[in-house]
Amino acid sequence: MTMERLKTFIDRLYNLRGEDSEILAKIEKEKKVATDTKERTTIAKQELQEEITNLTEEERILGEEGEKLLEALSKIKNDDYKIVLEKLNIDFNPTKLSEEVSSSLPKTIEKVQQEIKSSKEELVQVESEMNTAIATIEELSIRKDEALEDQARLNEYFDLALNGNNNITRDSITSLLEKFNFNEEERREAAKIIMFPEDALYEYEEKLKNTPQPGKSISEVFAEAKNNIDNTTKVKSPKETLIDLLEELGFNYLDFTTNDIEKILANYNESDLKNNVKFAVDNDINLDIFKEHIELFYDKEFINKVTRLLDIGKEPFDIYLNPGVIIKYNMQTLEDTIHKLVNSGFDPKQVPLLAY
């Protein structure tokens, strides 16, 4: 093994001894992916369960109201209201209307049933993905504990070798390094380096100790550079101003696409954006509602519409899961919808937002 290859090889061994071990880094990376998946699927599961509940309720209401409507229409005769309908010029044909309801209602209910079926199938997939992520997180925790134990043993072997202890066996070293994914040849070389430290290890350790430390760490250099930029007079672009504001409000601007940023800028009003976000925070509405529906950042009626929904008894989480009501309606049409429900004998609080 050449001196350059030997140095690279020992570098690898020393990497495995430290906090930035490639083994530990890989475990942490996999754990982050699994954790993100768990968080995403947990939210998706809640949304799907809510959707299934709402759709099931919608199916029930359609069936009950359809039956009542058909029964009411069957009791109405055209001749009973012939004069008033003619004078008012109203085209009302209960027989024809009954036929339309009889024809359309089953298809509509079937469509809702299909949506329920699709949501349930998706729920099964989401739960499977979530359970896999949970199992992966548990497995990675065990792997990390094992990796830390292996790392402690490796450090023990190095300390013994560097202190002149010759009681380390080749088998103990090679069996340990097998866990670090060293091949057979690499395990033999590593065992030789540790068992005979005078050949290379002492020299490497000495150079490591005598390597002068830089005056500033990388993080300090970056921090200093940032301060220099901050202290320089600079006129920010509208995009930079918006990004700073989003970060200030707790968002990561990387969660938004370029098109999202441009769309917000096209409708930008700092006061509306700040007030809408603050109102959501104050009322425990998940801020992800803005990331998924950026038009809510600049919706001038957002606060009034959400306030109205809260006033009729809707929960913040329900509003977060069903933002379509806020997006679809302006304040007037929302009020009209609520009044129609009340006039029809329904309690707006009990009617799922999905049915609005």
C-alpha cells in the first residue's frame, strides 16, 4: 500500500472514530427521510380520515334528502297549482322533476361512494407507508445504538494500540471492522495498522496532534462574511424583501416554487400577508395552509371568512383540512351559504365544510 493510499485508509478509520462518522451520518440521513415520511403520512392519514367521514355523511344526507324530496314531489299535482304557475310564468313540473331526481340521485350517490372507496384505498396505502416509516425509525435507533457501541470498541482498540498494548487480537479487529463494511483485504490492512502502530499509526497520530488549528472555523468565516454583507448598504429587491418576510414569519422560502413567489409578488401587500399569518397563528390554524394555498397570503377577506367559520363553531383543524371553503367563496357568498343552511333547518356547525 502506497503512502498516499495508507493515509487515505487511516483517514477513513479516523472518520469512523468521530462524531462525523460516515456510518452515523448515513443513519441520521435515513432517519430524517423516515421521520419526514412519518410526519407527512400522519397528516395525510388525518386528512383522509376526515375526508372519509365527510363523504360518508354526505352520502347519508343525499340519501335521506333525496328520499324526502321524491316523497314530497309525488304528492304534488300540476293541476293543483295550474293557475298560479301560469300567472307567475313558472315552469314547474313535479313529475319531470321527480324523474330527474330519480335518475340523477343514484348516480350522484354512487359517485360519492366511489370517492369513499378511493379514499379508503389511499388510506390503506398511507397507513402502510406510515407504519413502514415508524418501523424504519425504530430500526435505525437500534442500528445507531449498535454503531455507537462499535465505535466505542474501535476507539478502545486505537487507544490500546497507541498506548503500546499488544493484547489486541487480529480476529477481534477484523470481526469489528466487518461491521463497518470493510472488505477482507481492508480488514487485514487495518488489523496490521492497529496491531503494529509503529509502522504508520504513531506517525499519523503525531502529525494529527501537531497540525496547526486555523484561526477561524468555517462557521466563523461564514458568519463574518454574512456580517460584512449585512453591514453593507444594499437596496433589496421585492423578491428578497418577500423572502425575508416569509422567513421572519416562520416559513422556509424553499418550500415555495418560483411561480409561487412570483404569484405572491403580483398580489403583494405586506400588511395583508402579515395580518393573515398572525391571525392564523393566533387561532391555532396550521401555517401549512398557506404553503399549500398561497392565494390565502393575499386574500383580503381571509380574516373575516375564517372568523365567520369560527363563529358558527368550526374548529381550526377542520378549517385547515378544508381550505376550499375560504378559497371558493368571498365573504358575501359564504354568508349566503350559511343563511341557506340555516333557512333549510340545518345547523351550519354540524354540516361538514366539505359539503358547503
